Amino acid sequence: NNPPPLPPPKPKTKSAKTVVEQTEHRTLNPPPTTTMIADNFPAKAYLLITHLTETDPLVSSFSSDGASFEIYDQSVFAQKYLPQYFKHSNYGSFVRQLNLYGF
């Protein structure tokens, strides 16, 4: 005597609550932004000045034609931003590197 066969499994359906939770989850957690990686001084300096031009132009920014940049607040630039891109907060070292690369 064999037991009767089991009925086929029912397809899983999502409840409205599950769909809303998943939609809210996607809306509240946007995908991560792209991170740019720079591994040499000119590239890091470019990313730093680009960042400041967009977020803190009173500290430093590119000229309107993009051919040069200016640093308006050396202290904030050195203490707050240089360590985010370089292994130091020495403004003189940053200027020395600029000169080394012909800026």
C-alpha cells in the first residue's frame, strides 16, 4: 500500500504588503554612488579641486575656463581636505608637489 501522491506545490504569490515593503526598501536605499580612484598626485589633486569646486568653492575652485585653480583658504584646505586625499596635511608639501609636476 503506497500513500496517495502529494498534490503539486502551489505557485508562491507575493502579498501586496511584501511588494510595498520591497519597493520602499529600494526607494530608501539607493544604489551606491561610483567612487573614483586616483593613484598619483595629479589625479588626486584634480579630484580634490573638483570636489571643492562643487562642494566648498570658498576654499578652492577651478577658474571659470577650467585652465587653473585657486586656493582661497589655505588653512581649511590643509587641515580639512588634504588628509582626505593625501597622507599629510602639509600645505607646503602640496605646493612642492604642484611645482614638481609643472603647475
